Amino acid sequence: MTATLTPPQATSGDGEPPAEGATKKGGAKKLLIIVVAAVVVLGAAFELVLKPMLFPPHYRPGQPVPAGQIVSLPQNTINLSDGHLLQVTVALQLTAPASPTAIAKDDPKFLNAELTVFGALTQPDLLNPAGRTAAQAALLQAFQQIAGTSEGAQQISAIYFTNFITQ
């Protein structure tokens, strides 16, 4: 006498085996979830990676440009034209399209511009708030010429004095 074993069949809860379409519906739902997840991931990857590379923003004159990082230049000690000294540290407000690493390569040019602008001034010029504001505007213009533009926008939008001592 030979006995054959048959594997047990899954039932649908009422003792009957599941219908053929029920297993296909579960597989279709899983496939739909996988497809939707893949579309979401690909959409996010396009938005974050490919779109900036393929379609970089171009700014027009007068169009506001978002602010980027603030980068500090090394401290600089400068002889003023009247024989006094100025010790100054300048921070640059970069715009969003600016590259901080590219800006860092121009540090010597920025320090030279500081020497040129401040070297032509006297201590009384810098003690006056209007004189400091004028020096700040002249430095910003010089720094913008050095840094140039990226994507149609200036790379430097403002400068700040983080240390300013005259003697």
C-alpha cells in the first residue's frame, strides 16, 4: 500500500481554496506599489540632481538672487594714508549660485583690494560712520569685479566688517 502526500491547499476562510483571481490581485497591488515608489524616487532624483545640471537658473538684472553662504577672509592689517593702522576682518555674503571654493581661490586678490581701498583713507575718514559705509561700498564694488558673475548674478551680494580696529 503506497500513500501519496498532497500538499495542503490554502483556504479562503470558509474551507474553500482561494479563487484564481485573488492571488493575481495581491500581485497586482504589490506591483502598483513598486511602480509608484519608483516614480516618486525618480522624480525626486530628477528634481534634486538632474534638473540643476540640465537647467541651471539664469538671473536677469534686477532679479533678486537668493543668499548663499557667508565666507570670512583672513584678518588684514593695513597702513592708512595718514600713518595710522587698521586691523580689519571682512566677511563676504555670497549668493546662491556662487561657489565658496572658487571664491577662496581669490583670497589674495580680495586682500589686495582691501589694501588698495583702505590704504587711500585716513583714520578720521574711518571713524566717521559715513566713511565706513563708503569704504564698505567701495570694497563691495571691488570684490564684485574680482569674483564676477555666475549664472547671470553677482557672486557677492554684501560684505560685513567682523573686526575693525584703528590705531
